[in-house]
Amino acid sequence: MNNFHSTAFFVKHPFRIEDLKVPHRYETRKRFVVVKTIELSKIDYDNFVADLCVDRIFIEENKGLCHVNENGVWRCLLVKQRGRSDGVLVMPDGRDYPKYAAYYPGEEDEL
């Protein structure tokens, strides 16, 4: 389990990874902590980021770990391609797909 803590811009009901890379106001960012990292093969990751609206078994199996805690910190999953540091932060909010998601640019932002 990772314990880094930072901020990210979460998008509600994103369709593709491009939806997560839009400009946004800094004050709309949420504090987050990654409770689990899920590493996918290149083809599985490409499929995931091409359609974020599809139910995923790895989200279904781990959605119970995710919630917003009493301090307003989003406890979320980090889904990334094996061997890469960037990825997608996922807050399923009880769903089997990313109800909220944010682009995570990589380890240089880890605290």
C-alpha cells in the first residue's frame, strides 16, 4: 500500500483519459491518498483509459477501500500501466467504474 499524499483534480463521470487532462482552477483540487496501486499490462491499461465508463473487475474488488475520510482526503486507487509512473486516480464511490477520476502525472509528485 502506498501512503503518498497530494492533490488532484477529480472529474465526475469521465469518458476517456483526455477528459482528465483539461485545464482547471487550482482551488477545485482535492487532497488524496492512494490506498492501493493496480498495475495493468499495456493493452489492459490502454483499454481502461480509452473507456472509463465500463465496469472493471479490479475496481469492483477494491472499491471498498475507497472513500472520503473525515478530513476530506480522498482515499483512492491508482491504476497505471506496468513500468510507468503516471496513471489514473480512481474514486469509484460504490460503483464498479471510475465515478470520479484524476490524471496522476507520476512519482515526481509523491510526498
